[in-house]
Amino acid sequence: MNDPLAYLEAIKLRLIASPIIAEYRIVKERATRTDGYLRVRATLVNGDFLEMVEAFERGASEIVVLDYRHQWMDAAQSRLHRRWDGAPHHPEMSQFPHHVHVESEDNIVPGVPMSILAVLDALERLT
């Protein structure tokens, strides 16, 4: 799929169907024929908080994620479980700029590009 409008709809359908999402709210969304942006806040079935932000564009054969930040925290939003991040502020990482904050801001490991759909996949396996 390389249509940003269809991709946005696929994410929304996945949020509805995901067994780990109790409820969600779209904070901001935008999509054109060439690109899009989505910011979602969700409550997981265990009460945890999840915020996902993704900017994307049409690629030759599939959607390309340009920028992302997905943060999974406890229900009180005081303890970080994981943040998948593509911000270019850790050039020492082997997969720069992709990195993951695991259980704290200071515990940073190399990551891979993470779409909202990939985060949902990961959380469905982890929780």
C-alpha cells in the first residue's frame, strides 16, 4: 500500500481491532495524496498509556515513515516502559537515528524504524 489516505484508514481500523487497545483518541491527523501525519493517544487494556506520532509519505511501492515517536508508559504516565524514537539526537547508535529508550530516559539501545502498525504488533507480543 502506498496511498497515504488508505494507510491512515488502515491504522484507524487496526486501532479499533487491536486486542490491546481499550480506547483511543486521535489528537491530530492529516493526509493528502502524497503524505500524512497522525498523533494518537490510547489507553491499553491493562491501563497503560500509549502515545504514537508518525509522519509518512507515499513511496514507490509502500508508505515511507519519515519521522516517529511512540511512547508507552504506565497508567499514571510517570514510568516509561519504552519509547521508539527516530529523532537524530543519538549519533553514536549503530542504527542512527533509530533508537529505543527502555524503562528509562538513560537506557538507550539501537532501534529500527517503527510505524504505528509495527508498534501495535510489538505491544501485542509484549503485553
